Amino acid sequence: MRARFVAGNWKMNGSLRANMGLLDALKAGLKKSENLEYAVCAPFPYLGQVSAALSGSAIAWGAQNISEHDAGAYTGEVSGAMLKEFGCRFAIVGHSERRALYGEDDARVAAKFIAAKHAGLTPILCVGETLEQRERGETDSVVGRQLDAVVAAAGAAALAGAVLAYEPVWAIGTGRNATPQQAQEVHVFARARLAARDKALAGLTILYGGSVKPGNAKDLFAMPDIDGGLIGGASLVAEDFIAICAAARR
Ligand code: 13P
């Protein structure tokens, strides 16, 4: 059985005080569970707080971005080694907001994926199409291109143990989630695309992200190729995130 995983992406939200309340509630509500992992991905300045608060808990944590470089004159950047040094497990790479707002192209996303692997972090690689691309029937070609870029740069074997997140851009923060069937179709496509390069990748954990809420999580996670979720807005509300995690439990 593939591992199930629910990760919260706080994006640029939070404060020391708000985080403490959220983390306390998550620790109380999320206990170690067989074959289900949880993580929260917080803004860089709060990672120390998150690390201390979650130490010894069932909840792992990650960063929302990572530099593609190891060290040097890269003002404003944070390296994988820095993250790893104080216990980071995951790094989101290729989130559509980074692709769209910060000009991260496929090559840069692939370089960040490699940097995360080199540092011993688990990349959460995000892929997904825009509404225009979906309406033009380009979903598979866009997602395929995004996956191929990472495979070409990192090698298929590097994807083993990574996490893939399908996040259709039109579903992010819009309240309009992909239907379970729409998400399932893309997950099947992505799994097959990767498995064609390396059979072991058929077992990759593939998350769905985009307006996942307590009310739609169960139907999404019931699909055979949806192994959990990458949760934005609802990850900031403890009871919603806990309910979404409960929906991922088999
Ligand atoms: P929302 O859950 O707010 O739609 O965000 C999804 C997302 O972008 C997670 O990375």
C-alpha cells in the first residue's frame, strides 16, 4: 500500500502567536498513525518555532522553497543544508505561485529538486496546469513536460522517495476544487508517465492540492491514485486540517 501523506502549506501567513495556537491544536489532534504522515510547511522565519513546537510530535515540517545553490552570494536565499541542519524533512519545489510570480521555470524547479535531494530533504514537487491550458486540452502535455524536466535533470531514480503534488492552478485558493475524477485522471497520467521511466515510481505518493476542505477531502482521497493532499487555506485552521487528515486515513 502506498504511504498516505497530508501536508499543510501555510504560504505567507502566520505570526508567532497565531502559529503557537495552531501548532498546539495540531499536536493535540494529530497522533502517530500507521501509513499516514502529516507535515506543515511554514515561512522561513517560523521554521525554528515550528521545529521546537513539533519536536517529539507526530507532525513533520518543511520549507516552502529552497535555493538551487549550495552556498554563496545569493542574497535572500536559503540552502538545503541550512534547512537540514535543524531538522527540516520536506521542501516544496515548483509551487505554481513560485512558477507564476517568481519566474521559476522547469529548469530552475529541477535544480531546486536536485538541491533538496542533495541536502537529504524530501522534495514535494508541484505540477499543474492553468485554466487556459486545461480548456485547450493541454493538461497532460503541461504536466508531462513539468515531470519530464525533473526526470531529465535529476534522473528517474531521484524521484523515488520524493512526493509529487498535482495542483491545478485554477483550483488553488479559488474554492473550486478539481472533481475527484478530474484529479484521479491526472494522477493516473502522472504515475504512468513516471513508471514508464522507472517501474518503482508506480509507488510514488501523489497528493492533490487545490481548495481541499473538510467537506471534499473524503471524496478526493477515496480515489485510488490520490494518496493525500497539499493543503493551503484550510491548513491554517486547526480543526479543518485535522479533519482533512482524518479523511486521509484508510
Ligand atoms: P488552497 O488549499 O488554499 O487552494 O491552496 C492549495 C495550495 O496551493 C497548496 O500548496
